[in-house]
Amino acid sequence: MEARREAGTDVWSRFYVNGLGYNSDLMDATIRRAVLADAPRLQRLINDYAGKGQMLPRSRQALYEHVRDYLVAVADGIVVGCVALHVSWEDLAEIRSLAVAEQSQGSGIGAALVRAALEDAQELGVRTVFALTFVEGFFLSLGFRPVDKSELPHKIWQECVHCIHFPDCDEMALTLDLTA
Ligand SMILES: CC(C)(COP(=O)(O)OP(=O)(O)OC[C@H]1O[C@@H](n2cnc3c(N)ncnc32)[C@H](O)[C@@H]1OP(=O)(O)O)[C@@H](O)C(=O)NCCC(=O)NCCS
């Protein structure tokens, strides 16, 4: 991956191209790290989908505590998407809280957010990134591969008890090997 940050800033260029074949022409947003002031917007974005059972809800407190995990996509000055990279173990991290506002979907923003999170993961020394998701096709298009849930450490299921789908969950587990 060759996601570039603009010199002297913490912003990824909208024109980056990386080894996973991202088509930058589709995206019209800038990706930057979240700041505390983004929390209300993040909460609305995430919890709207959580209300439909598509992802886990996030409290304002959790967003503040984990703000450094989050990246946001901004278009015309508005946060239109977010993703979190949560480190689970010495070599393992999870893509969480991935959401793109409905009116901004289908423009490559979701893919760009995940790619930026993967760039972060590589810088941290993470070897494997995983996602638990209902949008398997989205992650497959980014090079993730399905895995049996039993291959992931038990520790990662702690959050599941908070989910409306627990214990009859049909989320897929997918991983991406960053060392390949
Ligand atoms: C899933 C989501 C983040 C995708 O964001 P997006 O900006 O619309 O996605 P992109 O435009 O970057 O799409 C990238 C690729 O994934 C594919 N894709 C997008 N959504 C998909 C879906 N729901 N199922 C299968 N494939 C999907 C696109 O067709 C595209 O493929 P291509 O590169 O071959 O053209 C967005 O639909 C969303 O926020 N959904 C609701 C919340 C949710 O389900 N979050 C995931 C929790 S793990």
C-alpha cells in the first residue's frame, strides 16, 4: 500500500493509489484522524446503522475514550464516513465501526477508509486485520478472506454480548494478512 499523507498534515490525499487496486477517481473526500469534536456526528452515523442491526452502537463515552482509533472521511466539510482500527493483541487488530452516510455510499469512501486504517495497522506492526461483518462482499473486494470464527482469539468476542444478534449471530469473520 502506498497511501500518502500530505506533507506536514495528518490527512491522506484523495489521490492515493495502493497495491490493492483502489480506483481513486471515485472518491471525493479527504480522510483524516477523528478529533473529539467529531464525536456527536460519529455517534449519529454509527447508531443510525446500529438501530437497524447492522453494527454495534457506540456511546459518547466510548467514542471519546477510543477517539484515537477513529479515522473520518470528510466531504464538503461534513463527516460522511468513519472507521476504527482497534488493536486486539500483539499482532492483531480489528476494523470496527465502519459507516458511510447513505447519500455518500458507492463512491469509494468506505474502501478508502479501510485502506487508510490498514495503512495505520501496518505502521503499528499489526500482521493480521480482521472484521466481523454482514457486508462480506465489501471486505472481499478489499482482499480480505473468510475465516472460521474459531480461528480468532476468544478475547475478541467480549463485545458480542452487547449485540442484539447475540447469541444467534450470522456475521462473517474475515481477515487480511498484511505480511503477504
Ligand atoms: C459497507 C459500507 C461501509 C460501504 O461503503 P461504501 O462507501 O458504499 O463502499 P465503496 O463505495 O467504497 O465500495 C467498495 C467496494 O465494495 C462493494 N460494496 C459496497 N457495499 C457493499 C455491500 N453492502 N455488499 C457487497 N459489496 C459492497 C462496492 O461495490 C465496491 O466494489 P468494487 O470496488 O468492486 O466496485 C456502507 O455501505 C455502509 O456504511 N453500510 C452500513 C453500515 C455497515 O454495514 N457497516 C459495515 C459494518 S462491518
